[in-house]
Amino acid sequence: MFSLEIESDKLKEALEAAEVLVDECKLNFTPEGFTIRAVDPANVAMVTLELQREAFINYEADEGEIGVDLKKLLDLLAMSRKDDLVNLQLDETGHKLLIQIGGLSYTTSLLDPSTVRKEPKIPKLELPSQIRLSGSVLVRAIKAADKVGSYLWMKVDNNSAVFTLEAEGDTDHVQLTLSQDELIALQSSTDARSLFSIEYLLDIGKTLGKANEVRINLANDHPVKIQFSIADGCGEVSYLIAPRVESD
Amino acid sequence: MFSLEIESDKLKEALEAAEVLVDECKLNFTPEGFTIRAVDPANVAMVTLELQREAFINYEADEGEIGVDLKKLLDLLAMSRKDDLVNLQLDETGHKLLIQIGGLSYTTSLLDPSTVRKEPKIPKLELPSQIRLSGSVLVRAIKAADKVGSYLWMKVDNNSAVFTLEAEGDTDHVQLTLSQDELIALQSSTDARSLFSIEYLLDIGKTLGKANEVRINLANDHPVKIQFSIADGCGEVSYLIAPRVESD
Amino acid sequence: MFSLEIESDKLKEALEAAEVLVDECKLNFTPEGFTIRAVDPANVAMVTLELQREAFINYEADEGEIGVDLKKLLDLLAMSRKDDLVNLQLDETGHKLLIQIGGLSYTTSLLDPSTVRKEPKIPKLELPSQIRLSGSVLVRAIKAADKVGSYLWMKVDNNSAVFTLEAEGDTDHVQLTLSQDELIALQSSTDARSLFSIEYLLDIGKTLGKANEVRINLANDHPVKIQFSIADGCGEVSYLIAPRVESD
């Protein structure tokens, strides 16, 4: 059982961060907030997300989980106007969600959590190179790369302390080299380079363009972890994208 | 024969109010203004509309009718810029309309009025419950309802003096309950409830969203009448939408 | 070999002026600037264009030509933000173009100039009637004409000193008559009238709407020449469109 009140924009921001990868997911509630863990249908990208009780105006919840159709829920939340608050309540049966937005009262059926794809186990990874940069800089590089090819190299050159994003197409090549001046920070004790599908980066780019600071963790031929805060620091989104390992 | 001059935006507003229901219609001219009466192809929704001579800068007209292709006429009027005046003149033969907008002179063929669908007879109806509210509030409820289902209940609860808009889908339900605070006025001596197709409400919603005040007249399982002023009060639009009567 | 630096918007303006007619073209470089000459696939419209070295921040070029895919190049330039500068360099082999825009480094393959369609010979024409008018007025007339038909008459009436744009459809007719008040200038010692395909005028309309002054040169049943300045006067675009000669 839960009863929540939150600025509609904060809830939308959190749900959209999952919706770029999956249509349906589970929301896991605890007295401290809710979390989402999900993996895209092709098992290439995972999202982990938490929204803390501090992000809410009112937050009362027991331990529990619900299954939600993210597209439908975001479609209903699209009825909210700027600065609208949204109230969410689970009905007694646990099968219906009551949503109140600016006078509108929606009742929507929830998914049976047992029918939602199992949550992924998040692997523990050593990703020793960390780059911190503005979300808009990263998104610009992804879009530039998309014009020439399908895969993007992310590279840290430890000696020269630069972070390079690079894509190669059949006839074209593009590169964005960011030195420490253009980054918020670069911490690395070694070189690192991995190759990623631009398709997935474009998907998550929809949500991270607004982030003032995005943290990238990288290693050699390892997944990349891309993290940023939401809800004025009262929430956190973390993506993990599998690398494409070049065949010989 | 007629010769008219009017702000282009006022003429467009009037013609669009008919065009949401029909592609072609007759314009009936008298020395006092023109009127339109039309019914949509499925006979679910009627529009009655008048634009009084006071809405025009110059207005000279005899009794008479012309047949117009509303989509084509609105497409030509789309060439007008903000604050442009438009001049309309019927040529001597009565078969051609001369349109002047910001230096452009169009001549467009009219439809033979005998080929345009016969104008509907407007039924006299007792619709004792009247609700007056902002057009934008009504349009928001229609859009919210469209997200869950195909039909919208309009209900007046006389005791509690509230107006309720409600839609039910296969899995979802939405309701907007408006008390007298949120309405401009509610006058009713009895309960009333009727069910309407959201498709038609969305169509007319295109024109009534800008109206400061929309008047709804309702009864039990009867058509709803939805009225609003245009052209700064020098014109009036009235829609009548047939109810969907629930089968047992 | 060349090495150029220019405001991205100026380069885009120049390339778009050619791209409305052709997908690929040659850029001919001299120490004084570059030029383009191209004809559309149906041989109806030609473009001649020059961008002088004064339009550039840095300009170093030998005599030479390169073949470019205009759509691809404009797609890359679309990554530039307002006020971004763009650097272009030809690599040593002459087959690759290096493009730098706001930190992004693109390398793109050029087309073999011998595979690009041969540049047209620009005919010498006597077009004694000259009309100078705002680009937006001309574009408005083209769009108005497009609503009624496929061909646009351009006519100069020497006696009354008016320029008329006129189109006729199956049922409709539109005319825009511009006297010297509404034109920047009209110089003509004779009447002139020719008929042109609106399709091509719409294409070039995409680029000339922003021009403060467009110069039209006209004769009887002759091509029309339409010219305007780009890059703050450091460049010039000239279109030549073949007339449609009415069969008897």
C-alpha cells in the first residue's frame, strides 16, 4: 500500500529514464522511496533508478512492488500542466492505481508483477576511469556520431588526460576530443577504450541531455556505466550498456 | 449578391466551427449576416452558426445562398497574415467568389447549392440542466477521457451541484468533477446524465478551446447542446451531439 | 588544396542555395572564393553561385575543384550551433574533407568530380525587364499560386508599370499585382510575360524568402533569372528557370 504526492515533472523524469529502455517494469517500494531495475529486450542496456522519499511532497509506503505499463502511465501524466502535483494511491486490492492530476481522477489497472520480465542482476564491475561532463556535451557527441556510423568509441587517454568520442562509418569519421578544460573532471590511472551501439546511446540520450553533470565509468572492452541525478538530487539514474567487442 | 470585408481571423474562426464537422456547406446570407446549418456525414453532430453584420467592417448582402468547399476556402484564407483584412464578393453570375487578402486576388468556383447536402432541421429540445464553464476546462476533460476510452459521460448531480465528466475504458477510468467553484455557473432543477462519443467531442474541441465561456445544456439520454460566442460576441456557434444510448 | 574558416550559417546558406536543385555538385575554388554551377536533373532550373573570400574569416585556396554530396555535408553542418565557426580543409590526397565545428572533427569522403554531372553552360540571355522586390513578397505569391495550380505567370505591364504574378487552376485563379509602391524597383521598356513551373519556384523559394532584395529579369517566353545576395553581400546566387511555352 502506498500514498504519494509529488510534482508531476519529477515523476515523469524518473519514469522516462526507464521508459527509454523498456515498456513495462516493476516499481519496488520501501518506506525510503522506490526503485526500478530493468533491462532492454535485447539485453544490451540496463537501468537502475531510485527516487527517494525526499523527492516527494508526501510519501507513505510499505514494502511492496507493482507492475506498470510505463508508456500508458506517462501518457496519463502528460495531462499534467506546469507545476501540477500528482497524487498516486494503490487501492486496497493492490491491482488498481488511483492517479489525481489537477482535478482529474484516473484509475488504471496495474500489471501482475509476475508477468513483468524478471529484474536483471546488476553485475559488479571494476570501471576505473571516470569522466564527469555536462549531459548536453555527451548528447551532442552521440548525435554527431549517429550521422556517420552505428558504433561509438569511448576512449580515455591517460597520458594526455583527454576523453575521446569517436565513430567511423563507411566513408566518414567523426571525433570529439575533450580535455580537462571541457570536462567537469577526469579521473583515470590507465587508458580505457570500449565500443558501444549508438542506437542505445541515442535512447538514453533522451533523458540525460538535461543533466548538468553526467558521470561515465569506463574500462577496456567493458560495459560503460552512465549516471546522473534527478529530482534535484533526491534521485539517481544509472545505465549500464554492454560493449560491442570487435571480432578479429 | 454580396460584398463583405472582415478581419480574416474572424472569418476563419466561423468557418472552422463548421469545418470540424463537414467538408462542404451552404452559407445563407441575409441583410443581417450569414448563417450555416450542417450535420456531419454520420448524422451524429449538427452545427448551427451565425455571424452578424456587426462582425464585419463592411457588409452588404441580399437574401441568398452559396455552396462552399470549406477546406479549400480555409486553405486560401490561410494565406492571410496577422491583422489582414479579407474582402469577399460574389460575381454577377453567382458562381464565382472573389477573395482579396493582403494584395492577393483569388477567384474560386462555388459549389452548386443543390449539390450540397440538405441542411438539417434543428430539433426543439428540452435540456433543463445548464452548465457554463471555460472552454479550456472542457477540452482538457475531453482529452483526458480520450486516453482511456471512446465515450464520455456528462452528468449533473443536482443535490451536490456538481458537473461530472467521466470515461471508462477496458482497464482504466477517468473522472473530472467540477463544483460550482470551478464552473462559471450551474443551473439545474434535476439530475441529468448522457453518454457521448469522444470522437465528436474532440472534433468540436478544436474550436471551443479558445472560448472563455461555453454553455452546455443537458438532459437524461438526450443530445447535448454546446454553445459559445465568436467574433467578439457578434456571432454564435451551437453544436448538438446525439447521445449514445446504452443498450441493456 | 584549401583551408577555410567561416561562420557556419554563411556556409549553410550558400550550400542550401544549390541543394534545393541538386544533390551533388562541384565546388570550384580559386584564390578569390568558390563557385558552384549546377542544373537540376530535369534540366529546368540552373543555379550559379559564388562565395567570395571576403565572406570567410580565413581563406586560403589554390585553383581546384572538389565533388560534394550536398545533403550529407549540410547534415554534418547541422551539428553547428548558433555562431559556431566551421573549418574546412582538404587533405593531402584531395579525396577527404576535414570539417571542424565547435570541437567536432569530421572527416568525410569527397565525390570524384568526374562522377558528378557536368556543369551546365550558362546561356547569355537578353532579359530586358527587371523587377526588384522583397524575397518574402515573391515567396508569398508563389505559395498562394501553389494553392490553385501548377504554373505561375510572371508579367510586366510596361504602360501601367506593374508586375503581376498569376496562376490558374481548374476551378480557381489567383493574382498578385504589384505596383512600383510595393516593389523596390521596376525597370522595363516593354511588356514581358512568361510561364513557370510552381514546383521549381517553391524549391528556390526555400532559400530566397530571407533575401531583403531579389532581382527578377524577365522577357517574353524566356527563362527568368532570379538573383540575390548572400553572406552580407560577399556572395551571390543566381537561378535561371526555363519557361513553359504554351502549346497552341
